[in-house]
Amino acid sequence: MEGNNNSEEAAAPGAWERLGDNTVENFRIFQVRRTRFRHTRENRESEFIVIDANDWVNVVALTPENEVVLVRQFRFGRHDFFLEIPGGMIEHGEDPVVAGVRELREETGYEGTTARLLGSVHPNPAIQSNTMHVVLVEGARKVGPTSFDINEEIETSLVPASRIMEWVREGKITHSLVLNALFFMNDWLESRNGPAI
């Protein structure tokens, strides 16, 4: 509550010490474990569920005409189609930029002239241990065929970068990690060109 400075609200949260892990289930793309923690200040213990997955990469690919490469695909969690940017799982030990370039090529057939890391976020640190990296690819052009995974069907489209935040506001793009990536892109464009989007 604003203006309330009692000592209980002002106290910093205490840290938790991890005591041990027990794998509950190992799936193809993630594993679930029970982890026991002890609160270091109050000396109490609790068990928490943690999802371990490889790190992920999302790719903001800009064409020479300053268009963003978008993909549309069916998502089983929501049982619907979603407009997104290319992305996927990073292999163990793989550099996020290398993974981004690979995912862009596999999902869209596009390659760029340069690629760099724009930033990183933690998808849901309450229960997930992984990181999602945002890679910017410039000069993206269609150079070859796609290479989908067995259950992937992806439609590629282009939208002017100047309209992408309008699409976000209109609810055309709702995937939260894609929104993170587009905000990174918007900040990068503003730092290069000044506020315009």
C-alpha cells in the first residue's frame, strides 16, 4: 500500500537454500523435478516443482525493406493458430545467435547478413529454470526451402516493422515471449532511428 512504511512490508525477502532434487518425470523437451528448499532466515523447508528445459531462442528477422519475418502455426496448449516470430530450442552448448540463425533458416528458409543478441528474459522463473534469448537478424532474404520438424506446419509472412507495435496493440500478436522480443526490437529501432513506432 502506498505510503505505508511499516517494518514488515519494508523488510527484504529472505533467500532460499536448495537442499536437493528429485526428478519426477523426463519428457522429450523438458523434465520435471521436485526441489527441496530451506528458508535461510526462518529455517523452514518446503518442496517446489521446477520445470527444466533447454534455453530457447526467438528471432527478430528484418528484411532489407525493413519488414519483420512472421510465422503462423498451430499451438497445442491453446488449440489455436498464433502469429509469432521464428524460434525454438537451443541445443546444449549451442550459442544463442547460432541457434537463432539455424531456427530462422529451418522455419522460413530465410538467412540474413548479420546476427546479434538483443537481450534475454526468463520465461517464468516461478517454475521454469531456462532462459529465452532474442536474436536480431538483419538483411533477411529467402534463400532456400524450409526444414520443418515432423509436427510443424508453418506459414511465413512479412509485416513492415513500422506497423508491428500496432499489430501488438490490436491483439494480432499475443504470444508473451514474442511480445518480449518485439519490445527489444522496438527499443533497438528507436535507438538507431529515434522514436517512430
